[in-house]
Amino acid sequence: MENKKIIIDVRTPEEYVGGCCAESINIPLNEIEKRVDEIKKMNHPIILCCASGIRSGQATAFLKSLGIDCQNGGSWVEVNNTINKN
């Protein structure tokens, strides 16, 4: 898959199990810093999402500051809708 993107949902595990993008990975915002090495090994562009886009925006800014190719997708519902359209 040349255009593969990794979706990371930064909500809490409790929020995540209540609904999420089908192929997303749950890495809560408070774990992002500890899991940078794991994220760097993903070797694909990353889309971050959460409930509203605020936490994913924080995670995006942090990861971009480390040179990681990522973008804030906003809410997981928006990301899910975008994926299902393609």
C-alpha cells in the first residue's frame, strides 16, 4: 500500500472502546512521549485524532517537533467519515 497512513487515536482507552476508526491504534496522549520510538518505526504518514481535535493537535505539534510526518485529523468521527468515502 503506497498511500498507507497510520491513524493514531490519542483518546483514553475508555473513550476509544466507545467508538473508533476501524484501523486506528490507541495511544493515549499521556503515552505519546513515552512511545516516540514505536511511533517513529511506523514509517508511514500519521494522522492523529481524538474527540474534538484538541488533544490530537497537541500530539501533532509534539511529534512534528521531532521530525515525524504527521497531521491532525481532528475528531475520530471526521477521520472515520473521510476514510469511508475513499
